[in-house]
Amino acid sequence: MTSATRVPPAEITGLFGALVKRMTHRKFGRTPDSLRVMWNHPTVLKDLIGFNRTADKWHELDPELSSYARMATAAIVGCDACLDINYFKAHDEGLDEAKAREVPRWRESDVFTPTERRVMAYAEAMSRTPPAVTDEMSAELLEELGAPALLELTAKVGLMNTATRMNVTLGIHSDGLAATCGLPPIAPRPSEVGSPA
């Protein structure tokens, strides 16, 4: 992690801890530091993992659109940990890495389709406080995706808002998972271009 978290990391122990370590080592090659912060309350971590695993089984929304929506949410909220893990996840699932790395600057990028842009605009609008989703945005996506996929999109953006806002609030930063796979860096958001490192 790039800086201290607001809740100190805890040692991951016990049977569930061993399972978490094994699962994350298999997927990422190591246990992300952010899990040690969450280990202060294993029940919360377990329930969040369980709900996200359930959401991963939903299948009405195209996986690419789901990935872009989650990453657009992470970018607008400012969660570099969530951007990193979702970029890694896109790579791991065989999704379009070139597009995934461009999500933080999707408005300026020319790689996205009109539907992909509408999905990311919806994710951003839903992630604002207060939410800024319009009737027109919803109607367009309802027409393009259908009701089940729009509901799934909305639920996945809501879940990502939970993760992004928790991570940012707790001071959890990127573990550099995508970099450990040799993936090129995620494109910076336009507001980050020229900002001090």
C-alpha cells in the first residue's frame, strides 16, 4: 500500500483466514494488504466476499459492460485499489484489456462503443451524491439492454460504490496487482494528467 490505512492491518488467522490466504494466493499470487485491514472484522469480510461471489454469478449483463461500469464507478469515486483489482480481474477473465485500461479516461478515449459509453455515464451518474441518473439515461439503457440487465447493472454499480467508498474512507490504496501481472498501467484520469506524482 502506498500509505498508512486509517484502521491498522490485522494478522489473518484461523481456518477462514487460511482459506482467504489460499484463495488470494491462487488468484493474485499473494494476499492483498487490504484484506489485512478488513480482517479486523472477519464476519464483515466474509459477508462482503460472499455477496460479491453471488453477484459474479449474475449473467444478464454482458461481462465487458459490467467490468467497465465497475471501473467507471471506481474512477469517479477515486478508489485506486478498486481500479487495480478490476483491471486485474478483466485481464484474468479474458476481457478486452486495452479498453479496460482506458476506462478512467473513457470520455476522451475513442475505443468505446456508444452503448459502453452510456453504461459508464450511468455508472458515474449513479455514483454521484446525490445520484444524477436521468429518465433519459435509464430509458436508453432499458431499450438497449432490457430490464434484467439494467437491474443487474444498477446492482453492480451499487455494490462497487460500497467497495469504493469503504476503501477510500479506510485509506486503502492499490496493492499493484495489475502491475505484478505485467499489465500496462491504467490510463490516468484527465484530472491526474500533469499532477505531481
